[in-house]
Amino acid sequence: MSSVLATLVAELAAGRVTVVDLTQPLGPDTPVIGLPEMFAASPGVSIEVISRFDDKGPAWYWNTIRMGEHTGTHFDAPVHWITGRDLPNNTTDTIPARQFIGPACVIDITADVAANEDCLLDVAGLERWEAVNGRIPRGAWVLLRTGWSRRSTAEAFLNVRDDGPHGPGFDQAVSRLLATDRDVLGVGVETIGTDAGQAGRFDPPFPNHNIMHGHGRLGLASLCNLDRLPATGAVVIAAPLKLVGGSGSPVRAIALVPA
Ligand code: 23J
Ligand code: MN
């Protein structure tokens, strides 16, 4: 075993590296994204018992699960968006597993969100973060900490008003800078999707999806516990199900964090 892996195992055993679960519970109460009526809706989670120590299976318990690929804490593959549909290795079964692990850069805009729930991280905000924490390294997960995961009801989490959903995200220039110049693995958010609540009205619509996936970058949505991560120094592991041709998948996202 290489010394770095032996050290990791020892540090985990000693509690000097901890594992933070970045995943929301996944079940029938998990909120799903609402899209305008003319589009197909995300179906939500349903779970049916196959057997539970009964005549269908006297010694075993198991369920059938049904949900959209983009449900709960989940992974967005490049093929999810029209801009990424012709890229190589753009589906959950063909993305190299190497891309499921990377250093985390956590950008905290919680205070800005408290003042304006539609606030967007912009290039100036990214540069302020880099002035303190150093440049975003190549191959990083950039995680937008907003406090949104503390919204514990579906109503507050989805935050839909007459003019549609409201919530924070990225502006298009910062998405482009992260996808190209900073060469990130992808971005992760606490909200239902990696675009801002009102981003369906932006030009182009859903610019973060458009730009990230058009550059082969990944997404993570509905993360939690980002307040337990340092700005830099954690490692995120987020591996989707190997769905053949899949556009994404619920994921168990975890972070390795120095104690
Ligand atoms: C479909 C259409 C629009 C959006 C989304 C899905 C997501 O946010 C998603 O889960 O990727 S914005
Ligand atoms: Mn998604």
C-alpha cells in the first residue's frame, strides 16, 4: 500500500480525518424540482415493498424504488444538458471514475443569501474568496455554501412564488470562468439544482447547466452539511450509479475532512 493510503487509513482510525455526509435523506418526502407546466414533471420518490419477512420472501426484506435521476442529493452528468449531449464520456456509465473525487473549495455566501435569496456568486465574489484561500486548483469541486439546506420544509426549500422559484446560484461569467480557466470537476450546491431559482428566465436559460455541461463539467445538487467543511482541505467523493446512458443519479456524497 502506498504511504499516503496507509496514512489515510491510520488518520481515519485515529479520528484525525473525519467523514462528513453531504447527503439528504432520500424518500417519498424528498422535494423535487418544479418546472413550468408545459414540461414533463419530476415524479418524486416512490418505494414499494417486494417482500418483508412474509410469504413473498420469508427471510428477506427488499424494496423497489422509482424516481427521476435528478432527485434528492444527486449528480448531474454532462449529457443532462443539450450543450453536453455530444461530448465523449458524458453519461453516468462512461465518465471516468477518477472524476468522482476531488478537492473541495467551499465558497460561503450565506450572509449574502440572508440579505437576498436570489443572490448569485459573481467573478468578484470568486476573486475575493481566492484572495483569502488561494486559487481554485484544477480538478476541484466548487461547493456553494448558502445555508439553504437548513430550510427543512419542502415549501421553504423550493421557495416558489407567483413568479416561480427563488434561490441563489452562479452568474454566467463565474460559471464560465470555473468551467474553463479554473478547470473544475464541477460545482455543488445546497439548493434543488445547480442553477439559481429564477434561472429559467435568464439568457440563456439555466446558464450554469448550459455552461458547465457544455464543457463536460459535473454538478451536485441538494448537498447538506457544507457548514462542516473548511474552505479548502477537504476531499469530496461523489460517485453516481453506473446507469447505462444515465443523465445523473441520486448519490451518496461524502467528504473527508481533517479534524
Ligand atoms: C431539468 C430541467 C431544468 C433543471 C434541472 C432539471 C435541474 O436542476 C437538475 O436537476 O439538473 S434546472
Ligand atoms: Mn440535476
